[in-house]
Amino acid sequence: MAIATRAARRRATGSRLKPDAIETLFSRLKEANPAPRGELAHINAFTLLVAVVLSAQATDAGVNKATGPLFALADTPEKMVALGEDAIRDYIRTIGLYRNKAKHVFALSKALIERHGSQVPQDRAALQALPGVGRKTANVVLNVAFGQPTIAVDTHIFRVGNRTGLAPGKTPREVEDVLELVVPEVYRLHAHHWLILHGRYVCKARRPECGVCVIREQCLYAAKTG
């Protein structure tokens, strides 16, 4: 009966891993990187929000290269609006989809001034109501800028969640929902960065580096390398 109950609980959470394996997985990620940090350069909550909006379908390195000069001139909504959409576009033209992103950055800057007294809101719904801001962007800002234990599922976390069996799902939201259920509270704040960085540098899309993976023993991926 006890075994059946534990199996039922695993099915209910959606994870293919047992609770003790999940605990060990995160403890090893923490041991390998006790204080993980995101790689998008930013000055404050506003510039973080802008950087995350710009990072869609772009690399962090590419975004940082463009935002360095941009943020030197415009690190507040007022300064960004004063800069103007055309100038914003010129600064970010090396980033994919830069025309639409320039429109979003200009529009969200105006919205912050008009609706939130130039402050970045600490609420997911309010963030998602801003131009160009989706759930993933909102979760990143809430986590990094405001220390909320949110998990933003990007392509890396989506891959790691499915490949390891930690959080299987057909959509980013499904993976996020499973992670919300199974990540132990003590690891919730940094889970977002541990999983992203693991996916970016170890559990890579084309060929995962399983030989150096610290969670190899917990991972259910059948085609391990190395």
C-alpha cells in the first residue's frame, strides 16, 4: 500500500523522479554552484525588464553587447522614452526581431510611467500587462529583481525538465506547473538559475555532456553520453 501511495503521489505531481532523487538533484546543483546568477547585464529592475524582453530568441551575450551602450544613456523609463523608439532601434539592431522589440521597450517604458509611477511592479499580472512581457519574462523579473521564488521556463529548462524526468511537459507552462509542485522549498529561489545554467552548459540540446554531469545518477535520460 505504501509503495502504491508513493507511486500515486509521483503521478499526481507529474514528475518521473522520486522525491529523494529530486532532493539529491538540487543539492548537487547547489553544491556545484552555491550562488547562481543570471547572465543578463542590468543596473536595476527596469533595465533587467528591458534586457529580458530583448533576450527572446537571442543570446545573453548578444543582448549584453547591445544594452551596455543603451543602458549607459537610458536606465530609467523616463530616459528611455526621451531617447525615443528610433534611437532605441538603432542601439539594438544587432538583436533579432529588433524592430518589434524597440516598439515594446518604448511602449513598456511609457506604460511604467503612466501606470506605475515609473516603478517596475512586483506582481506577475501587472508585469504581463506591459507591452512585450509574457509569463517567462515576468517570472525572471520577479525572481531576479525581487527575490520571489518563481521559475521561468525557457528552452533550457524545458529541455532539462523533460530529458531528466524531473518535470515532463508538452509546453513551458506544463513544465513550470510540475516544477512548482516538486522543487523543495529550500531550493525554490535559485532553481530557475540552476536549471537554466545546467541546460546551457551541460545538458546541451545536441549533445549533452553527461560525463561531467553532477546529476547523472538522478537523470532518467536513456541516451547518456560519455
